[in-house]
Amino acid sequence: MGWWRIGADALAGSRFVVSPLAETVAALKALHAGRAGHPGERAWMTEHLPAYRARLAAEPLDGLLVRAAISPTWNADFLTPTPLGDGERCFEEEVEAVRATGRAAALADLEVALAGPVPKPLASAPDLPGRLAELLTWVWRETVLPEWARRRRVMEADVTARTARLARDGWAAALDELCPGRTRWLGDGRLQVNARDYPPRSVEGGRLLLVPVTPATGWVSWDASREGEERYAIVYPCAGVLADGAGPVVPQALGALLGPARAGVLVRLESPLSTSQLVALTGQGLGSVGRHLKVLRDAGLIRRGRAGRSVLYAWTEAGAVLVRAQRGGS
């Protein structure tokens, strides 16, 4: 297994980072796989997969490049540059890191990803980084940007939830659950980052970045190219309840009883959520969500509890009975 040794200073200086490029790479990986990673991705996949496949059919070299860069064992490093971590950048700024990769470095990265020689059509192509940057720009513009506001809200809600988990249970618990099945806190300052047999790396003198994405994927990256700074990133999928942007179906009768917006808040509280998470999931304003929560709490349908610094809301027994009865009758 691959693991990193993470010192106390690296943990203290770590931060969550929202990256439009990481979200776009995750979307590319989902389109490359050709299947939805969670229910909230199904409608998006149905809408965009045909156009993506048509794009590759029109540019066969792009298809070959994607298959080489997204390997079952390792992504080509120039596809997944490590965020700078000094404030959020726009996609156009971030993708320049891909475009600026030298030809020799790109070919070397592809050889590592393929664990063998690069196919001749790619080896002889003049500008693989530029070609990959253009494909990523297409994925961003056509499939991610139209719903970037929602995706961003989901990522921000995930960061809120994980920050509360960190305050409540500490770094070991927070890191242990980033990527179920891949990341695991091993103790003694060691974090398993994947199940592959890679040499351990030390993050003790570097900066650790935690990067959420909404598709069900993740990876790690690192970069020591900036003077005096090493950066390590763990890209992880948002929690399932947050990534499922489609959300639960509001039964028609419950919507008529409470109003569609208020019912939309209630049906999401089968698992405890904070106000900011509900804002992200419903797309409603903070004030509106707050008013709905007050009415539902006054009616005895939800309860409020504290987890660390976060206030979470969840069904009472009466709320659970009401929602489940309506679901059964819808």
C-alpha cells in the first residue's frame, strides 16, 4: 500500500481547497468510465456522455491520449497538477499548468501511467499537453460550468461537514474517512493514501491540501516545483448524501401539505445535516432554509443537536413517520 508520513506542522498548515480543474478532471474520469458513480450523477451522465463520445470519435488521438493518461494504476501527473493552495483560482488559470508541461515530461508521465512505452501516434504528436488542456477545457465548458454553482455549493457543504468532524474527533478520524477503501489512518503519523504498492513519502516539511470533488473518484498528487515549498494534495469524493445532487424525491402529497420547498428540506433530514449543507443541497437561500427549519422544528417533525461547532438537524420519530408514510403512498 502507498502511505505518507504526515507531521504535526503539515497537519496544522493543511487546508481545504476548491479546485475547478480538479472537478473537471474528475468529470473527465467519470465520462471516461462511462457510468455514473452515484445516483446524483446519472442525469448528468445521460446528458453529456453522447457528446463526449462524439468528441472523441471526431478526434481519435484525444481518445488515445485519455486512455493513456487515465490508467487503472496511476494518472499521468500532468493531467492532475497539484493546486497552489494560495486561494481559489479560476479554471482558465489552473489549466495552464497542464498546458505548460514540457513534451519530454508529458511523455515520461504517460510512460509511468502506462507502465510501458507510449503508443507511437502519441509519441509522435507535437503538443500532447496542449491537446489535453483543450479537451479539459471542452469538458469544463460543456459539462461542468453549466452547473458549477451547484457543484461548488456541494463541495462547500462537504468541507463544512468535515471541518465539524475534525473539530469533534480530530485529524485521525477526519483523514480516515476521506476516501473509503483508499485512505486510512495507520497511526504514528502515517496515512494510507491508496492500496497500491508505492514507496512511502514524507509530508512532514510540506503543505497538505484536501480537495473535494463531486464525482465518485479521487487521487493524490504532489509538487515541489515552487521555491522552498512542497505541496501534497488528496483529492477525495464528497460524502454520498452531498454528492447526490438529484436529492430524494419529494412525495406529491407532502409537497402539497408543507409546500415543495419546505418538504424538500424535510425529506433530506433522514441523516443529520447542517443549515449550510441544506443550502447546498436544496439551492435555497440561507434565510429560507432557516425559516423552514424553524417551522418544522416547531411542528415537532425535526430536532436540533450539536456536533462539535456545527448544529445538525434530523427527523424526530414523528417526522420519520410522516415522510415514510407519504413515500409509501406516492
